[in-house]
Amino acid sequence: MPWQVLIGNVAAVALVISVWMHLHYKFYRLSKIQAELGFGLMMGLGAVLSMLLSVEVDSGYYLDLRSTLLAVSAVYGGPLAVLMTAVLTSVQRISMGGAGVEPALISIMLVSVFGLALHFLFGRGSANVRKALACAVMVATVTLAMSIFHRGGWSHITTVSLAVIGVKFAATLAAACVITYFHAFTLERDILKAALTQAPDFHYVKDRNSRFVVTNLNVARNHDRTKSSEMVGLTDFDLYPREMAQAFFDREQEIMASGEALVDFEEPLVEENGRERWFLTSKIPLRNRHGDLVGLAGVTRDITEKKRLIQEALDSKTVLSQAMTEMSDGLAMFNPEGRLVFCNDQYRAAFPRSAHARQPGTDITAILQAVVRSGERVDVSPDAGDDWIETSAAQLFLTQDSEIPMFDGRWLRQRTRLAADGSALVVVSDITSMKHSEERLTQLALKMKGLADTDALTGIANRRVFNEAISEEFARARRAESSLSLLLIDVDHFKAYNDTYGHLEGDNCLRMIGEILRSIAKRPSDLAARFGGEEFAILLPGTDRDGALRLARMLRSALHRRAIPHSESSKAIVTVSIGVANICDRFATSAELVSAADQALYAAKKHGRDRVEAAAHQARAA
């Protein structure tokens, strides 16, 4: 019966933390104080729920997991959170009554005080595995101390009591690790969200159903909303007339279906008051790390003013002359015979190497010859002949848009429109910033993928990637009956190194070891990963036990050559212990392979460190 209660309590703890994670995401705009009080309230309600599910193991003494939630509240929430949790927990325990009320209140006080001590010891903003482990150890220690006090000495502590303490330790560690991961994930999400929402122009990301996932503030204000979060979940059908929204939806679905980006697409929009606005839009499909389509990202720029100026220029030469002086884009007019009639200074400035040829009266072919001779355009070879000049000259009298890469790294967008009399109006815009925006969006998507796959400190694969890889490679090796080896590496006396040289030097030490691992795992199929803390792993598909042992010795020797000073080590340098396991030992699962390597690593530690041990019956390698 107590074990069933503990299982129910563990489920309750998991439920409470899951609910908090979802609520925290929904109410991420809460102030810091509100968030701490909310966290404390949720942990307190969870503790109350745990006590309601408790079982009376002795007269007035109840078995539950309230200390887990109380410790998490103190360590990760701070003073306000633990105050809220402790009050709710104490009130509930007092209401339950019994002879164990006073010890229970003492336990609540101890967990709260020690939890706050850990909170301030590790810092308010920090969230790591060591902090989670310390939280779990603190709960187990307090529980053990209270058990000894209740039962009158260590000799009365039963195996069941120790098992219960172990469950509390595991539950607390699991809960703390989940909160640690959630804090890190929230920080990454907030950084990426801030980078996107605070960008200029109209930036947005949509899911596969064309629902807004995130937008910047400009998009929200354009649709009469005060916060970008108010756009989340909306579609164009919520913002535009149905016919227009359907056109937007169909175009976006076509982009995602074809996988081809829409670049610099001009589209008009007639508002309810009859005003026409023009937008320049680029949209690219987004894919996750598996290559699966997940949505699209878009950048839209309001070009209404630019379109208005161009239209007025076509209607009146007087307005055109003034617009040419004021506008930021280059503007030129060619007559039906292909001769330049007029152009503004911005037009000539956009083409510095051929500016001398862009004078009224010059034929388009002479201008193109100057472009070829000067090497002004990256996409035109200096050896381009008359055929290219004739073809390009003929395109002057086609209504079209084109992008021109320039010798100095700029990108120009050239838009050609035909007038009723057959003349051609050419507008040249510098779209370098738009191109950079597209590149930033692409880099942002790549960064998101990199954050998911790479250990931030060492630059090698993280534990999640390792877990996926070993499962896949183990299954492949079993099917093909091929070899697969695993090295588990642990840095010797790393805690002493941190204590002596500081955590910054400790981080530098781990980075150097990561570099050595990359130099050892050279094949494309090899995977070097950070297993956790100061532990690393190398997965070696197609490598037998002897080959793995050779690589392990190479790794150990390479670290010796690096000679990282370590005054607390008997060798005076940083060393590692390595455990080696191979699939030839007929392991049933990848977890058994990892366990065997871990046992070999433990043996290497036990036998003096700075050595290589093979799993199972293999001989020890010094």
C-alpha cells in the first residue's frame, strides 16, 4: 500500500510541474514577483494534493512527497515562492492533525531553510544539474534525519524507510532536472523571440496551417493590436476579407508544398476606407532538423509610398522631376527606341562604374557595353559578347522585375514598367538590407537547429543527440551483424580541478577535452558527445573492441601531451578514465551497452584512474 501511495504521489508531482510549465508559457508576461508567487502557489497546491493522497504509516505520521515540491519551490522559486508553499503545506498538515504534526512542521521548516540556502548559494538565475542534485540530496538528508529522530536512532531505520528516502531523492532529482531544463528552454525561447519581435519591417512566422506563431510589434500594430502575442493563433481569415485571405492562404500553401521561396513579391491591399497599400513580401518555407516542413517565415515591407511616387511620375513630368530629386531610389526613362531620356542622380549612383555612360541620349546597348567592360555586375562575365548585350537590351521593353548582384556586395532590384507610348520606366532600389534580413532568417533557423543538437560549452554533440544516435546505430549493427563500440570518458578529479582553478578554467578544460575528442572521432560516422557534466562519450560504428581500445589509448595519450596542469592530481596534469564496451558481447539493448561501458569506467576509476578498462572479460589496458 505505501508503494502505491508513493506512485500516486510521484504522478501528482509530475502533474503539478507539467501544469506549471504550461501555465508559465501562457502567462509569460507576469512580473517577476507574480511569477514567484504563482510558482509557490502551484507547488503549494501540489504539496496539498500529495498530502491528500498520503497514507498513515504510523499514528499521526503520513507518507507523501510534500518535501519534494517544497524543496523545488525554495531552490528554484526563492523566498516568496517557498513562503507561499510552506504556508499552504503547514495549514494542510495542521488540519490533518495527529501526533506527527510537530515533527512535520519542523521538517517543513528545515526543507524551506535549507532550500533557500541552496537558492542563494547557486544564485537566482543559475539552473544546472549540480543544483538539481543538491536539491535532491537535501531532501533525502532531511527525511533521513527526521526518520532517525522519529524512530529513536539509526538502528531502527528499516530497509523500507531507506527505500522511501530513495524514492523521495529520485522524485526530487527528476522534478529539479525538469525545472532546470524548462528554465534553459525558456531562456532560449525568449532570446529568439526578442530577436524576431523587435526586428524592423513586418516579420512573422506561421505554422503549416498558416496560423501566426510569432510576429513582431509592427505586425500587431498594423492590425490594431497593442501586443504581438495577440496575433498568435490568428489567420489571415481573421484579419482580411475572405476572398483576399483565401488568396494569401493559397499562396502560402503553395510555397510550403513546393518548398520554393517567394522573394520580393509585390501585392496590393485595399483597406476598408478605400486606401490602397502596396507591400513587398518575401516568404521562405521552414524545416526542422529532420527536413520536415514546419511552417514558413515572412518579411513584408510597406512600399506604398514608393508605388505612389512611381505612379505620379508616370502621370506628370513635373511631378516626376520633383520625385526624382526627392526619392531614395534610382529612376530612369527610356524612349521606345531604347535611348535614355532622363534619370536622377540616384540612378547613376547605383551604378558607379558605368555612371559615365548613363547620360540622356545614350542608347541602352552602349550602357550595357560599359557594364561588361567595367565588371560592374557579378552575374555578367567580362567576356560576355554581343549576344548577351542584344538579349539584355530587348528585355528593357518587358514588364519584369530582376535582382542585380553588384561588384561591391550590394543587391539592386530593377523594376521595369512600360508606359502607354511604348517608353520604359526603370526603378532601381537597393535591397541589400532585405537580402540581409533573409540571410538572418536563414541563420536564425540554423541557429535554432544548432541549439537543439550541440552542447553549448564544448561544441560537440549533446546528450539528446547521443541518445538518438546510439539507438539508431545499435539497431543498425544488430541488423547488419556489424561491430559497434562505445567509449565512456570521465575527467579524473574534476571537482578538485574546479575547486582549485575555478569554474571558468574548468569550462576551458572541458572545451580542450572536447577538441581532443573531435580529433579522435575523425570518421563521418563517429560521434563525440558530452554525456553529462565532466563525462563524455564516443560512439564508434564499425569498430571492433581492439580498435576501440586503440582509440581510447590514443585519446589518453593525446590528453597527456596536452598536459593541462592539475595540482590536485597525483599526475600533476588532467587525466581521464575510459570504459570501453562492444556490441559483440551480445547486449540486448543499447542501454545495456551503455551500462557495460559505465561499469568498465567505474573499474578504471577503482583501479587508480588515468587508465582504460574494457567491459566483460577483456584485459585491463594501462
